[in-house]
Amino acid sequence: MTVKVFFSSVSGSLEMKKNQERIFSILTSKKIPFEAVDITQNSEDKDLMRKRAGNPTALPPQICNGDVYCGDFTAFDNAIEMEELEAFLKL
């Protein structure tokens, strides 16, 4: 399965942009392959992200492994702090 990071290329939130960049940077530095899915290019991707997150108002970034929801940025950051990234990403 592939790790998917749902993100927004168009955001007025600096915090959201920083969070997305942190996820991309960490996954890249750890050589974890991932697919970045821009929800602003296709509303079906946004709907899929929210369906997988189980939250009709979920905002990016959200992370999945295949069809399995892993969590949002806060959960990702906690997994980094606890040195449990591979378990979080279900690798």
C-alpha cells in the first residue's frame, strides 16, 4: 500500500502550509515513499479524504495508507515525538 498525504496547494493558513511541508520533509528524509494528493484540484479527492477521516469537515493535511486512515498532522507529530512513525503509518 502507498502512504497518501492529502494536502491543499491553495491555503490562506500559514500554519497549514507549514504542517504540510513538515510532513513532506520528514517522509522524504526517512525515505518513506508517499503520494501527495492535492484536494484543491479535484473535489472527489476532498470528499475521499473526509470519508477516510470519518469527519465531514476534516481539513488537510490528512494521512492514509492505502484505504486505511492514519491520522491528521497532530497525530503525525505525536508519532514522531514518540518514535512510532512506522506504526502510525501502518508500514
